[in-house]
Amino acid sequence: MKARGPTKSATAFRTISEVSSDLDVPQHVLRFWEGKFPQLRPLKRGGGRRYYRPEDVDLLRQIQNLLYGEGYTIKGVQRLLKDGKVDDDPEARRMEETPDEPDVPDTFEAVPIEAAMPSLGGEEGAPVVALDGLSDTIRQAIAQALDELKEARLLLALGEEKEIREV
């Protein structure tokens, strides 16, 4: 297949279709990322046509690598960009501990039923939850969520009893 035209210089602006093709990312994803990452500011011309600067393309490439290659979430990448840690060594960045991220193990091992935490309230059909290997922060969050779920279940049961009595 014949190329459409001469290759652009490294400093040339790129259209969204060119960037989409280069990064192998759909155009709608690039537009979505613009909304999530205020550091991305392509020039917009008449009709809303986008032109990406070379630095925009570099940033998009880094965002793509962090999201798809390294497995970061959008919030994680936003935090890295905000903290100015995007150009750091990726392995060093992984090793850093951030205070607002709980200590979560990379993998979870299967736990035999006997070693697992008893089921919720001893109710049949309630899930069995193993908390081995989780940090205290996560354990507390799970315990709080379980308490809230139990309370909601109780309120629902009371509401159903009230409806039955009213009928």
C-alpha cells in the first residue's frame, strides 16, 4: 500500500486521526483523556478540529503506557501527573509508597474454608471472606462496609414487615 504523503517532521502538529493511528487508540478515547487530564490541551481550530503538539503526543504516549502497560487507574495517572512524577523511572515510581493508597497484596491466595473467616452472621448462603494478608486499613474498611450492609439489610427487613402489616 502506498503512503498518503511525506512523513511529518517531529515538530509538526498532528491531527486526532494521526495520533489515534500512531498510538493505536480510538479517537473517542483520546477525547475522553482530554477531559480527564487537563495537562492535555490540543489546539482546536474551526469546526472543533484538534491539532496535537509534539509534547501532547508525548504525554498521550506516557498516559497510554501508564494505563495499559503498567496497569495504573485513571485516578492513579492523574495523581502522578499532579505530583509531577510522570517522567520518573517507572520501577522507582512503583516502589514509592503513597499515603492515601492502602497496602494491598499483588495476589490473593486461595484459602481453605476452614481457615477462612466465618460466614456473615452465620447465615446460610452468606459469603465466606478471607482477610489474611490484608492491611489493617483494608480490614477496617471491610468491617465498616459489612456493618453498614447488615444495618441496611435490617432496615429493609423492618420495612417489609411494616408493609405486610399495613396490607
